[in-house]
Amino acid sequence: MRRLTALCAAAGIAMSAFIVVSPAQAAPWSLVRYDNTGYCQIWDSGLSFKPLKWPSDYKMIGKPAPTLNAAIGERDVLIKKGKCRG
């Protein structure tokens, strides 16, 4: 039983050291506006792939937002101004 406890403690310490060593990167959120519909989508810029360009093209609009809530707020402002469709 002591070996199991020691093994679990060692695993926990190793995992916490790994988490502390790797820096947390907050991916900025961007707004994507599709040309043919005007629909605006919130996109996580930290993803390794880009939004689908077929059947229409898109543009990244606005400034990248640091949080999802900020991106939602920016999208809502652009919808009220008529620059995006929700």
C-alpha cells in the first residue's frame, strides 16, 4: 500500500512539474466573415487549421480578442452596426 501511495505521489509531482514548465498560451480569438452570406463566426486562432473556404471565401475582421467573451462582445457590436450577420 505504501508503494502505491508513493507511486501516486510521484506521478502527481511529475504532472504538476510538467504543467508548470510548459507555458500557458492563450490563443487569441478572431472573427471570420464569410463573403457570400455576411455571417460572422468566432474562430480560435490557436487551432492548427483554418476555416473552410468552400463554398465561399472569408476574411478575418476586427482585432484578435484575448478571450472568448471579448470575441462574442465584438461580434455583437458588429452585428448591431450591420457589418455582420449573426
